[in-house]
Amino acid sequence: MAAVYSASRAVPVVLEQLLKKGFHKEEILWAWGTCPLPPPVDDPVTLAARKHTALQYGTVTSYWVRTGDEKTTDAPAARCIFPPFAP
């Protein structure tokens, strides 16, 4: 169940970073995300490693933002690179 919860956090985590980068919540029209669920195993260490790998390499998010050109063409604001998700 923890793996499902972690996968569902992809959109809110990136949304938080967009807000920190200067986007206003009124400018974000919609968002979606997807993340693979790791195969279940009995070993908690192996499960944590699989969950971390799925979040770091399999997460895809997309946002539709209505804002001025200066925010979307400015590399630091338009491109968000995030630290790996915690396992």
C-alpha cells in the first residue's frame, strides 16, 4: 500500500516545486501524472529499492500552465529538475 501512496505523490511534489519557482496556483490549469508500481515482494529492503527505482525513473508528470512567455522561456522557471524521490 505504501508503494501506491508514493506513486500518487508524483503530481503534488512537482506542483510544489513549480509554486516555489514562481508559478501561481491560478496559472496552473490542470496536471496529471503516472508512475509504475513496483512488483510486490516479501523483503522490505527489496521493496523499498524497487519503489525508489520506479519513482525516480518511471514517473511522468504533465502540466498545462497559462502564463506569460517570460516564465515559459526562462530555463530556470520552465525546466524543473528535482532530487530523487525518497524511498
